[in-house]
Amino acid sequence: MGKSLGLEKLALHLVLLASICSVVLVYFLFKPEDLSIAEDFTNPYSHLPGFSPRINLQNDSSLKLPEAADGYEFFRYPYKDIRTNTTKYGKVLPVSRVLLSKYQIPINYLETLDADSVLDFVFVMACSGDHLKESLDAIATVQEQFPKHRIMFYDWGLSSEQVELLKTLCGVTHVPFDFSSYSASKHQSGRSIFQGAKILCIMDALINNSGAFWIDASVRFFNSSGFSVLFQNVIRNGGFAMMSNAHHSTYAATHPGMYAYLPTDIEGQKRCCQGQSGATLVYKTHKVFDGIIWPWFLCSLTAECMTPTMQLSCKFKKGDVLRTYGGCHRVDQSALNILASNLYNHNNTINVSHITDTNFTRFLYLNRYKTGTGVDLHPLGGERERECHDLEGWADNEICRIPDIREPKSPYTGTDT
């Protein structure tokens, strides 16, 4: 009897051992080949497993890294293709530890986005010296419609007199900005250098604020009452919104070189329409920071990612502004749309909030024009201006008609409060 029980125990142990060996054998036969590129599939600057994994320099010598590897961290953006259940990794994106320290990474996340915390955002603006006039009008409308919210205004080349003027405005904080701190800017020029710098200002603003509402100098707020709908949408989707759409797809206005760093479903990018980045609201929730803000920031630090070309003017194929590349690039707007559409599974009804579906311009207006004078260029190039000139017969097009513009407002100064 005792021998029989002993044999049964031995047989059970042998079965368990065989099962374990089988599992190990299956793992080594079928494990993904690219697992060696990541350290435990975790990002030390994110709590989301599998996000932008650090490069293991010892285990992946095949990757081409910058010559000055010391003092840098290296990441790759992963895109999870839900159709094929595969993960595609972009090219290496380096970031210096100096910048990680400057932006206080790892970030202090906003853990809960609700009816109270959604109101904890700061407006973020920036411009060079020759576009301050347009910005002052935008500031005035923010002060009027959102009197309890601060404006962080980043200095992209203001004169000392202009800086002193900004410092007199109620609720406006002047923030110096040094382009030389970002190596990508050395390879950029014209409007592209400013477009690439948007996310750097947003990252700085998020250090001490739960959310950042970026607005171009061309944005005018008419009525803040409709924003209650916007805030409800933002709470539901986890903390992100663009205010309006362009008339073309992201694919039509994005250089193919960006996809090498930010992989995506190309067919998904051919849908209508690309969200406009001129008014963008983001919160540092786990979902939005990890899925949009962080890779947007990483991309901005590599010129080949953010600006594979600096050709802003598009030549769209007649009758096709969706499925044919127009030979141009929308810089930050392209990156933002790729990342947002990836995060929301290419459903831009989730991340583009029109506040009301019927009359968006009652609440916010992108003021690209001056009555009777045609196009009013603004600091970041005038997205709508570019689109109108990209179309044949643009002056007769619905989206290009010159609207009636009210007289510009003067912002409130310290003497008015």
C-alpha cells in the first residue's frame, strides 16, 4: 500500500515537471523577437506597461544611437494595431536627462479628472515680437470669458518693451523661452520652429497645473457658456480635445517620414478630417500624458521626427484631400493627430470637440482674416489661410469667406483691477 502511494506521488511530480518544461519550451519557440529592445517592457517615466520602452543599450547594439549617448535616455513609440493584434515600434527618440529634470519627469499625474479638476487648467500662449498685437486681442477675450484662469505667455522673441507691456496685464505670466536648449531647433527654420515648440511650452505649463489649454494668437473666445459641453466630453475621453477640424485628412498633410517615428494605421489617417491644433486642451492624466503628451514631447526633440520637411504649403489633388498626399507637412498638428487617433482607435468624434455641432463659432473663432484685406497671417502661419490657398477658387469656398470682424479688444492691465 505504501509503495503504491509513493509511486502515485512520483508520477504526479513527473507530470508537473513535464508541464513546466512544456510551457518553457513553448515560450522560447514563440516569444516575440523584439522583446530584447525593452527593459521589462516598462517606461521609467510612465506607469503604463509597454509604453515607449527604454532601449537596452547592452542587448541591442543594432540600433543606431546618437554619438553622445551619455546623459541621454532612449525611447521608441509603440503603436498597438488592434486589427492585427501586433505592436509596431517607431525609430529611436532620445531625450537628455537635463530636459527630464527640467520638466520634472516622472510627471505628477492628475489621478482623477472630474467636474472640479477639469476646471484646473491654465491657458498657454506664445509668439515672436512681430505678432504680439494679435496675441493681445486673444488675451483680452480670454480675460473676458475666463476671468479666473491664468495665461502663461512664452517669449519667442519679444522686445524688452513688449515684455514690460505683458507684465502689466492681469492674470498673464511672462515666461522666457530659450530655443538654443533644444537641439532640434538648430535644424528648423521659419514657422516650423515655432510649431515644433508648442509642446515644450505645454510641458512646462503642466509642471504645476493639471491641464493646459494651448491657443494660437488667432483664437478669439466669444462665449464661455458652451464650454460646459466641451468639459463633459473631455472628462469622458480622459483629458483631451481639439476644437475644430481642417478640411483634409492627416495623411494628406503629413510627410511620410513622421510615420517612421510615430507608426500608425495609414488607412486610418486617410479619413476626414485632421483636427486643428490652434486650440487644444490637454490634461496630465495617465491616459493622455502617456498616450499623447509624452510621445509628442519626445518627437519634438528630434528634427527628423517633428519636421522631416518644412514644406507647409500643400498641393492637394483636385477633388481628393483625403487619400492623396499633398506634398506638405503640418508639423505639430500632424504629430498630435497621429497620436490622438492612435489613442482613440481612429475615432476623432471622441477627441475633436466642436462644443455644439451646429454653431461652434458662437463660442470660439479662429480669426485668420481682417475685413476687406484678405488673409491675416499670424505667428504660426495661419492653418486656415494655408488651406484656403491650397484650394482652387479659395475666395469662393465656404470655409474661406472673410467674416465680419469686431474691433480688437485691449487686454486688462493692473490699473484696471
